Amino acid sequence: MDLKQTFKTVNPVIGVVHLLPLPTSPRWGGSLQAVIDRAEQEATALASGGVDAIIVENFFDAPFAKSCVDPAVVSAMTLVVQRLMNLVTLPIGLNVLRNDARSAIAIATCTQARFIRVNVLTGIMATDQGLIEGEAHTLLRYRRELGSDVKILADVLVKHARPLGSPNLTTAVQETIDRGLADGVILSGWATGSPPTLEDLELASAAANGTPVFIGSGASWENIPQLIQAADGVIVSSSLKRRGKIDQPIDPIRVSQFVEAMRRSLAAQGAVQGVVKSDAAIAALAPNSQVAGLSTST
């Protein structure tokens, strides 16, 4: 996956639009226009705050269907995504919860969205919806049938779930990429708002061997300077909302703070790497130097 081609940057910040309850959801409010209005407000706040992309989720439809959502949900999400595509110029993606990747890639293909998130692409996870089995074979064949180039970002050992068996993180990442053919992998903490550890991100990045690794939950302006050291990009929501509360709307000031914190951190990392490379080059030119980076004595 070429991050520069998909997101116009090699370290994308992907902000999340959590849709209000959709038709057939237990908390559906009866007005699709209210859903659209809220989604447009949140997308505008994310774009004005400086994110690089947006992902749309039916987050407030809980409790979620295990696999296939109702056709009314597909219709509503298609309409919302199309409206957002006309509102902002950022790349847009979808996550159809809990695990309806087939609907997600269909919507994305029809609306010319760029990517989807799949909670369980491979393996079997025990969740509050029951056992969810990855169906990478079905999804990848369906993408080919559609003639689609929509990218697939897949969670590894997804949050709010436990794997059947005891796969280690390295194996899970490798199988998601090598056998599930994910274009990128996502690592989260245990639950919404909970970050992965730096150690786990480092393990995942090593196992991914060049395939992009995204932070999938719990990122904030305080911890992103540390976490982004071992990841390529981040999907962020909770910390961007008013007072950091998941049920509140997006706060563009918090978005700007997050984006600035990440960009400063990346710039600092680049400066350090530049110094290291410079020292290495000097050392190579002066093999008799006692200390790399210092001129040789005569």
C-alpha cells in the first residue's frame, strides 16, 4: 500500500465520523437528515483541524449485527458518504460495524471512497456479538469481482474481543498480511479509547515488514509523540471530541492540537534521523576516527 498515493502523506491522521443511530438501530431517532447534518458538521470540523483522511462508522448502532447489516444501513451510509465526498476533498473510508466488510467495500466502490476498515479479516474472535470468523477469501474475491482498488485496513486482535486460541501478535500480523492480503494493519488497545502499547506497536511493525501499521484506538495529543515512533499512521476519535467524551461532537480545536502534536513529533524524529545519518556518513569517510561524527586527529 502506497500511503502517499492513498492519503497524500506517508503518516496520515485519519479522523473518525461516528454516525448517529441509523434506521433499524435500537436508538434510531427517525430523521436521516439529522444523521447527515451531524456527519457534515463532524467532517467539516475534522477537515478544518487538519486531518489527512476521514473514516465513517455506524458507531452508535450498538448493539451491532455480527456480520451483515440491514439494507437500510447500507443505503443510509452510502448517502452519507456521498454527501461527505461532495463536502470535503479528503480521502474517505468506511467501517461497517461489527464486521460487514462486504457492504463496506461495496459502498466504498460505488462512492469512490478510498479504503475500508475490517475488524476481523482472518482468524476467529470471541466478541459481545458472538464468534466472528474472518472471511478474507470472500472479501478479496468480491473486491476483484467489483474491479475495485479500495484498500483494506485490517485490525489485528481487534479491541472488544478475544482470539480463539492463543496466537501471538507477530503471527497474527504476518497471517493478516500474508494470508489475508490486508493492505495495512491496525493495532488497538483492549477497548475504545484504550491505546496499544509502544512495545506491541514495535512488534507489529517488525512483523509487518514494510506493510503500513496504524494505531487504531486511544491516541491523544499527549501520547501520540511516543506511539507514532512505531507506527505509520493513526485512526483517532475519542480524544478529538469535546471534553474527550465519546458521545460528544468533534472539537476542531482538539483536532488541531492533535495534528500539531503529531507533526511536531514526526519533524523531531526526522531531525534526529538526519543527524544519525550524517554521523554515519562522516564515520564512513573517516574510518580511523575514534568517535563517529568527529573529525580524525592528526
